[in-house]
Amino acid sequence: MTDKRSDDPFARLSSTPPPAPRPRAREAAFAAARQAYAESQAKINPTAAKGTGWGRRLMSIITSWKGISIMDMRIPVGTTAIALLLLPLGLHYYTSTALTPPETLSGGASVSQPAPSEPLAQPQLAPEPEAAPVQDSAEAEAPSADALADQSMRTAPLAEAVAPAAPAPASAHPAPMVPMGAPAMAPAPMPAMLPRLQSQDAFAQSYNAARDSGFGMGASAGGGLAPAPSGDNFARFEEQRLKVVAEEPVSTFSIDVDTASYAYARRLLSEGYVPEPDAIRIEELLNYFPYDYAPAPSAEVPFQPSLKVFPTPWNDKTQLLEIGIKGFEPPAEADTKSNLVFLIDTSGSMDAPDKLPLLKRAFALLLDQLSANDTISMVAYAGSAGIVLEPTTADNKAKILAALDGLAAGGSTAGADGIALAYRLAEQARVDGTNRVILATDGDFNVGIDDPQALKDFIAEKRQSGTGLSILGFGRGNLDDATMQALAQNGNGNASYISSFAEARKVLVEEVGATLHTIAQDVKIQVEFNPATIAEYRLIGYETRVLNREDFNNDAVDAGDIGAGHTVTALYELIPVGSGGEQVDPLRYGTATPESGAGEELAFLKLRYKLPGAAVSQLIEQPVTPDLVFADIAAAGPDAQFAAAVAAFGQKLKGSVYGADMSWAEIEALAKAGRGEDQGGYRAEFIRLVQDAAALRPDR
Amino acid sequence: MHVSMMGLTAAPQPNPATVLAEALVRRAQNGDADAFAELIEDHYERIYRTAWRWCGNRDDAEDIAQEVCVKLGAALAGFDRRSAFSSWVYRITLNAVRDWQRAGARRGRYAQSLAEISPTDQPPEQEAAATSAQLWAAVRRLPEKQRDAVLLVYAEELSHAEAADIMGVAEATISFHVHAARKSLRGLL
């Protein structure tokens, strides 16, 4: 077997020494490896914040930092710096505000009782970490004073002592913390910092739960329920507040056809987790479902608003105003040309069954929808960056699928200028129709432009020249929701979250028209309420889409786009004058009842849109008259019932101040009543989701 | 005769170096970044050498080595210590080589479009001697399994048992692949 005879030619193989590797390659490899290691460590502990740092993925190419000793001293220096900076602040917050910083509670503090001392009195929620902060922070005072006094090398005990105490300000005030700890905190998931992050998260959990229970959500019944185990990143936003018509009669917002939030929430709920409140955007929940609104007359007037007013299911003193829009659907035979460039993330993190392989299958579905009129190209970024497929007409299915099959996830080297390349291909194959770059990623926006603002500007600039951007989000744990939203909005596209094959089918097959063919751009809605009939109002959802009143008539202000056949739904909760449901007391002085021509009207709807490519907007106006009012929600039809159920579900899941006392069973019953024909089974799925949520966070 | 030899080598004495290496792996798996750095520095040379032997090009070998280091960093937590760490590294390296070469085939197809992205694919470097170059080229052209077996046994100078462990096949299969390689290269050597 081991016959290494001297005349064996193979024996010579061992005598050729390989040339030595170049030191620079070696250094680069070490840096990349350390980064990958740090990332994997962060993944092992899913509570570590991830996907936050824009520059983080690129750390490996800055090899010149490697030798700087501060980088190698990160752990001790960072811990020391954090300890020294956070301890006084933590103590200050702990002693002066009882761990409830006013800023984050301002959302609910004015209406409901936020119970400031609750976090400490909730041991059943997260027993071990919960008990620790209280004790340790008390003990922390002694050693910390010591350490500060002699400035000796006692960094280790100091760091340990401060760790449990730190979470209070850190979790509540992410923004102010960053500048203080900036140099040390930049490489976030350092092993030594993990305990700190963990306890921080534990605090955040108990804090959220305490807030929920403060609002009568009964969250504590959930035992050790974690809100969400994700490293996904959601931008914080405040819920829409109640507005007084006499003070603020006009409400303006941009429409939104994104659905990512629903798909994300559904995935988490079906896996047994309650999504975090900021992950729930009620308008995206509402707009996930198709509604049977009046079809638009023609491509020139691409939609016709449907208005309905009906009683609010969660408050018998208020009414809901439903504004429904259905985008014009061009006849099927009118095959428009489209030019699609897929920019596909092939970084190592895409190597999961629900990411790249799912994308491949989803893509095959899309291909069936396209014809010889359509052009497809593909660019991959990360490990194997470059053009995977030159512009190819969509009838070359074999070639396209072969290119797709060749994609493999791997590596985390910095990608080439992927996005510029994708846009260049789009230019190259430009058609008179839809030109669109579709970015498929799990959250690594490492596409060649690493400054988020520069990236947004780049996308917005390309939008001007007629090439849009849509985003398909995949997977969990790395998703950067806020960036997805922001980029898609700048690219006049939509962000969809593809959690399963069924979802891929919905986005890429059933709604392919809406996803790819924009029929109206910059659609804005402005509603003026009549103070003679409406006392107060509240827009449900659309928090991230609010526009200023003056933006409505300003065509330069960007807003949402509608695709072919898209339905968009917006709900206002209205409190009529004299209904007894007013939350705000009338003014004692000077209630100059404004005189308006139409005393009977409830409100006046104005809608602006631009036809694709047009620079000047068109206006649609329609009054909300009393004959649109239904006395019973059942009479308003299944769509109204279903939309109300979705809104109630979203509010309850978010732990909203409004409508939280509606029980899960009531929501489910309402959704069932509103199920209607339910082609595609989406509403039935929603009903199951309500049941899941009820099981995860039962009513009491 | 041979069987008894194997019986002896199958249960080696605990070697202080191996124990140390194992401890390092364990520390790195438990989140010790310094241990991981040390581990990578210990193995980089070998990974690079292997990559070079398999593809015969310094640029590619460096890139593959980096790829392997990244994979090690990402996958270390999943290493289950059922086999030796060095065998595991070998496996990852060979997989990376294979991926690289497949991607290379794809790159060739789109060479033109890629030219603007990575324009400097340098030609393979000169081997020590012309005959040796011929041998290396012939070996690298062998079918994957045969090539891997030959290189592991002769270039990396591993035992058949170690090679079998790395390739995930039986020991006899290694002998078979080597034999087949010898046969297919008969005309050349």
C-alpha cells in the first residue's frame, strides 16, 4: 500500500516546496478570519446586536488598522472605557428615575399609567437577570468608588460590577450612548461584552413586558416569553397620536404598499415568538391582503378611492373611516417590456435553506411569468462578485436557470461595486417599460457603497433616470429592516420579506404586476376633517409615512408608488362631535366654531399622484358624506370587517394604547366574519395567526 | 503485517502538541478571540501550502487560504471534534479549492464581463523544474478524487488512514484512487 519506491514518480511531489505566501495576503486572511469569527460568535448569542453597523462588514479590508495596538487591546480598553463612562450615568439614572427614563415612555405615559416601579416588581418575567441588576448595582457603588479613586488596574472587577448596572441607560437611550462609547463600542459583539449585552436584553424584555402590562396587555401571563430572539434591526417609531380636529384638521401621509412587516410577524409568530413592537407596522399588515375595491376606470385615472365609515369594533363610541384604493390593472394581453437586474447577495450568511436556495426556487417561479419581451441579468456580490448573467431574454430559461444554479453562498470578502454594476447592466439593457434592479439579500448591504446616505442618494439619483429598486428580504437574524425600507423608498420600489415558498409565490407570481409595473408614482393622501362633525381623529399606522401638510402640493416631495392591481388601505379612527368618546376636554375659552360650507360632510379626501414618468401631479378629490356611513360593521361588508380585524390585531400585538381591550377571540371572530371569498387563503392564514398570538400572549 | 501496523498507529499516545492544539480549539470555540487568532496563525501556513499544491498559483492559493480562514472563523463553533482538527481543516480547504475551481470555470465563461472586476489573474508561476511542472500539471488534471488522494498521500505526506479520514472514505478506497491515478498517468510519467 505505502509503496513509496524511489522510482515512484509521485514521490517527487513532496519535493517541490510551494512559494511562501505574501505577508499582506496573510494579514488580510487573518483579519478576515477574525472578523468572521467575531460574527459567528455574535450569531451564537443571538441577543447581541447585529446588522447595525454600516461599516462593519468592511472592517477586514482596512488592514492598516491591524497593527494599531488599540485594536488589539479592544477588550480591556473597551471594557474600562465603558465601565468608567457608564457607571456614573447608570447610577444617576438608577437613583433619579427608578430605571424608567422618560424619553422612551413618552409614547404611553400621558394616557395610561406606565407604572414606573414595575420593572423591579416583575420577577416572574426574567427571574435571574432581573434579580441581578438590582443587587449588583447596589453593590457596585462600593468597588466603583474605590476603583475611581485610585485609578489602579482594577478594571476587571469594576467592569463586572458595572455590567449589570449599565443596562438601564444603555437599553433605554441607545442614541446618546453611542458618542460616549464610540471608539470602544464600534466592534459590537466582542466576547467580553456579551454578558453586558445579554443582561441589557434581559432588561429590555422585562421593560417591554412591564410596559405592556401597564397597558393592560396581560403580558406577564406569558411566563418566560421572549419578545423576539432576533438580531434583526428595526427602527423605533412612535405610534400615531390622537389629533384634535380644531387644532390640526388636516392629516397628510404617503401611501405604502410594503408588506414586509406582516411576513416578518407571521414568521415569528408561527415559530412561537412575539415580534417586537417596532417590527409591527399596521399599514403593512393591512396592505398585505387584497381587498375588493372598485376598479379604476383607465390607465389615465389609475384609481378611484373607495370610502366607508363604520363603527369601531374596539370602541363603540368611535367610527372607522376606511380609505381604499385599487391600482389600475392593465389588461393581461398588454405585455409590457421589463428589464430586470437581480443583485444577489451571496455572502456566507445566505447559505441557509430559507435564503439562497429559496431565492433560486422563487426565481424560477418569476421566470415563468416573463416572456421574450423581458430581459434578465444577474449580478452577485460578496464572495463571488461579478456578473453572473449578462442581459438575456427571459425565454432563454435554461441559460438563466443554469446561471442561477451556479450561484453559491460563501465567503465574506468585501464585494465589488455590486450596485453600480447592477445599475450599469440595467442601463445597458434599458427598455421602454419597467427598468428595475431587484436586490435580494438577508441584510448585508455591502454592495460597494458603504455610506448609507451616499447609497440612498445613489439610488434616488438612479430613480430619476428611470431605474427603480425593489428589495427582497430573506432569512432571520441579520435583517436590517430599516435600511431595506429606506432603500426601497428611495428607489421607488417596495420591500418584501420572503419567508417561505408560499410568500415567494405571492410576491413574485400573484403580485408580479404590482411588484414590477408601477402605474402611479408619489401617491399622497390628505384628509381634512370637518370640525363641525368630527371632534378627534387618529390615523392607524403609517407612522413612518407621515408628510407635512405643505408637502402634499409639492411635487418634489417623494412618496409611495402603486403597482398594477395593488390595493392600499388606510384607516382613521374618528370621534364624532358629541359622541361622548372624546379624549380631550373642550377648551374653556374661545371655541370659535368654524363655519364651513358643507355642514354635513365628515371630511374631505384629496389624493395626489403622478403618472409614471410625469413630473406634474394629478389631483383626485372626494368628500366623505354621511351616506357613506354604515350603522353596523357587518353592513359595511367583509373587507371592512377584515381590515378592522387586522388593525385591531396589529394594535394589540404592538401593545398599543388604543384598542388593546379587544380580546383575541373578538378579533378572530371579526376576521372570520370578514374572510369573504379569500382567494389564495391569506385571510384564513391571518386567522390562524391570531390564534397563534392568542396562545403566545393569552388574554386574562 | 500491515494490519498490525495499523493497530498500533490507530491508538497514538497523547502527544503534548496535540493536547495543546486541542485546548486551543476548545478555547476558541468558547469564544476566546485570542485563541482563535493563535489557531489561525498556526494553521495558515499549512492551509496556504495545501491550497498552492492543489491549484499551483500563488494568487489563487492566497485567496483560497483567506476563504478557508473565514470559513474556519464562521464554522468553528460547529466543529464537533469527532475528527482531528487538522483533518477538519483539510476538509474545509479541499472543499474551498473545489468551490474555487468551479467558480473559476464560471469565471472563464464570463471572463470578459469579469475583466473589469478582477483584471489581474496572473499566470501560474514557474515551478522548480520543467519535469516537475509537467508532473504537477498532470496530477492537477486528474479526476477530483484521484487528485485529492494522490496529493494527500504524496504531497502532504499523510498516511492512508489520515487521507481516508479527510476524504471521508475507507482506507482501501484511497489505495484504489492512487492506483487508478497511477494508471491514468502511465503514459505521461
